Amino acid sequence: MYTVAGNHLNRDFYAVRLAEKWVSDLTYIRIEEGWLYLTTILDLADRKVVGWALSYTMKAVDTSVGAWKMAIRNKPSAKVYCFILIEGYNMLVLNSGNS
């Protein structure tokens, strides 16, 4: 299970260190069969994508958690202190130290 915490970012999108703050968003892509959902995670220090996930559903385990797991695999030494995901009006805040 993932720990959901309060909003510690408070719209401060400036980061000095890599993996200090990661942000994410989900976008909808229209395809012939319906919708595909793309979730990306950016490191605010260098604005590079560190994780992403494609899904046919909007279930958190397939979108935000899938992208989170990829980001952790891509940056195994990262100790992310604040990760914010905003999907519409839903916000998921994950705090970790090598989760």
C-alpha cells in the first residue's frame, strides 16, 4: 500500500536537487477502441521524464502507480521527498525514500 500525505509542494515548482520533487499528470488519448491514458512523471530539477505508463483504464495501479514504479526503477538511487499527481480534481501525494 502507498502512503498518501498532505500537499507539501504547495505550488512551489522549483527544485535544486534531482529527485527532490517529482510531478505528474495524466492525459487522455483518443484511439479507435476508445481511450488510452498516458501518465508521465517529471523531475522538477531538470524537467526530464523519469517515468510513464500507458493504460486502457484510469485505475491508479495502472496509471500513476505504474509510472511511479517505472520512475523508481529508472532512478534507483533517488530519494524522492515529494511526488504530486493531479488527475482532474484528485490529488495523490506520495512520500518516499526508495519506495
